[in-house]
Amino acid sequence: MQESKVSRRLKETTAPEVNEYIYQPRLEGFAQGFVSLGNVNKAHIVMLAEQGLIRHEHAAVLAKGVLDMEAAGPDAVTLDPSREDAYFNYEAHLIEQIGTDIGGRLHTGRSRNDILATLDRLRCREVLLNLVDLLHQVRQTALSNARRYAEIVMPGYTHLQPAQPITYGYYLSAVEQALQRDTQRLTQTLDAMNQSPLGAAAFAGTPFAIDRARTAELLGFDGYLDNALDAVGSRDFILESLSHLSLLSVFWSRVAQDYFVWSTHEFSLIEFPDSVAATSSIMPQKKNPTVLEYLKGRTGHIVGLLMGASITVKGSNFSHTGDANREGTRGFWEAAEEVQRCLKLLDLVLRTATPNTQLAARRAGEDFSTATGLADLIVREADLSFREAHHVVGAAVRMAMDAGLSAHQIDTTMVDMCAVEQLGHPLKLSADKVRECLDPAANVQSRASAGGPSLVALLPSLDKADARIALERQANQARRDRFAAADVRLQAATRLQAGL
């Protein structure tokens, strides 16, 4: 009877079903993780040699063997699902090249558990770096068009009812600000999770005098996780990241819903080019918002991945387990790929959406969204409480609607009639001031308080956002440079051990 290829404890070969449904799928990502696995091995070899845990002649052969594998690439490794996963296949190939005695020394003072935990952190680190870069791009697009459309007046909505006039640029500025918080959440997780699990071994450390700080340094980590059990048993950084992606997707879905409504024939506030639309197989007049529907639909999937991962980890013990550390993480990698696609599509939406300038301005002047401005005028000019002004304007709006008039057709006569009805006396406001506060453009520019849509408030806000993105981009590039420098030091240290 044949024995297991990875353990003499197991006296039978792996069942075909286990190979097909569990181990073979694990090997599909071998090429993707090949470089990171090689880096982990190089860091460990360097540390073992420096600590005197393996002889220098053995370290030289090991280092050269790993470098040779690196040069040959992942395709040179014959993958066998009976060896369970990437690490055992990598090790088997290395042993085949340099022999069991020396090749088998690579695993001194470590476990597959801390290797997997380290690989997850290295992979997650790269994913978060890329997502942060994409978010910077989307935000920059939003800011660029916020400046371009800073004076394009449109109705603003609450409860999907006309509320107050804003500008399309102001809306885009709000989108950027919300995405900044998504960026911040991801960067906080990125910085916090950059701690090395390597050297934790299975979960209880090792009797060998390893130097965990050295392997952490060689791999670009900021330090190492102190408790070995937590180091290999926790993937909370995965759940945390997936939670952030879920929040991000919920937000972009809300933005997509706005565009979905605004681009309907009934609203017609936003137009998209034909290049980002689809049509009907039967109705020739159709122009369907396929990108917006994709963005909204993918959100449900991403939120579902978070729920699935959370429930999977919930039922596992606080230690290394396959369900927590393998099955519990797989949803994140899928979600991260989907989010990268969706951020590029969101950028396309923000970049190509064009406001229907004339219609938007007309709607803002006709739909009574300027009424709050009239109430504010009454407070300032007639020295009434806002609640009293609210009642007067509400009555004037009702009068205009009953007469089939638009908001901009409300005049001082109507205001005085309603004031007499509500308060017992007329207000005698300036006709010019009433007309001005009911003009959508003037109404927008009057709201110059911090965070408001007027140019006086908006443009400085956009300047600050531009400066913030520039600093964030520099910080993310600095992270990349730091990790790249660690790669250079690792390669140099490995070549030194190999005598090259």
C-alpha cells in the first residue's frame, strides 16, 4: 500500500475526491503566490544562517537552490495535489534539486502555519496598496469634475423629493469626501496589519533561537506579532479589510442609484455616452444603464462575502484551522478582485457623466427647492422666528401650486397675503430680494457657510481635498518604496549567503 507523500504518519494515499475538490483548487494560485513564498523562504534561510542554526555551507546550497527556483519560475515546479498545497510542492521541488539532507533543513524552526499566515499578510498588503491607489484615482476624477461643474445648478433631493438647489460639482465633492473615509479605513488597516507572523511556528513558538525581528525586517514588516498563537490563529485583518470593502461597495451603490434615477427619461438630469450603455433586444429606443446596474448588483455579492467569511470564522477555534484560515479568507480575495473592477467602473461613471445643464437649472427654479431661501430671507428681513417664516412660505408654496405657478413666480403680493393669513400682518419684503432668493443660482451662492455649495465655500474645500490626495499618494508610494527596498535587501542577503 502506498503511503502519503507528505507524512509517514499517514499510511494511505490521499483519496481522489480530496485531491480533486480540496487540494487541486489550492494549487491554482501557486503561480500567483510563488514569489512571496520564495521571499519567505529566503528570509528564513538568511536568518537561520545568521543565527548559526544551520551551517553556512548548507545555507549556501539552500539559498542558491531557492534563487535558482526563482529564476526558473513557477512553471518549472511539477504540481501534485497529493502533496496538499503550495508549500509542500515547493519544498519537494527544492529537495529534488539539492537533496533531502540540505533541502529538508529549510523547515527548521517554522511551520506551514506561520508560513501561510505570513503569505496572507504579504498578499493582503499588496491588495490594499492597489486598492488605495485606485481610490486615489477615483477621488481625483471626482474632484476634477467637481471643479468643472462647480457652477452647474441642479436640484438637490431628500427623500427623493426636490429639497434645495445645489451644484453638480458640489455633489461630486461630497462623493470624494465619502471615498476619502473609505481610503482612510483601508490605509489604517494596511499600516496596522503590517506585522510578521513568521517564526510563530505551528502556534506555540519553537525551541530554536530564531530571530523573528530579522525575518520581519527582511520581508518589509514593521515588526512581528508577539504571541505565536494569535499570529497564526487570527485573520482579523482579512475580515477588517473585507468589512471596509463592504462599506465601500454600499456607498458606491448609493451613488450609482443617484445616477440611475437622474439618467431616467423622467429626470433627464444626467446623460451618459453610448459607450457606457446597453440597449434592448426588442425595444429599439432603449438606452440601458448597464454599468450602474452592475455596480449596484455587485454590492450585494460583496456584502454576502463578508457575511460568509464572518460566519465561517465564527464557528472555528481560536487557533490554526483550515475553516478559519483558508475557507474564512477566500471571500476577501474574491471581493478584492471585484472591488478593483468596480472602482474602475465607478471612475468611468464619474468621468463620463454629463449634466443636462439647462434642464437642471430650470428644474431647480420650478420645483420649489428654493423655498428655504425665501424662509431665510424672511428671518433676516422681517425679524421673524424661522418657524413663523416656515409657515408663511409653506402657505405661499401651497398657493402657487394651487394656481399652477412655479416657485420663481412667487412674488411679494403672494408672500404678504400668506403673511396676513398666518401672522395677521404683511411683511413688505423687497421684490428684488424675493426674486433673488428664488433664483437657483443666487440661492446656491447665498449658502456660503463651511461645507456649503457656494463657490466661496466649495473651491477652498476642493483645494484642501486636492492637497490631501497628493499627500496620501505620496504616503502610499512611500509604503511601496519601503517594501521594494526590503526586497532589495532580502535579495542581497540571500545572494550573500549563496556566495554570489
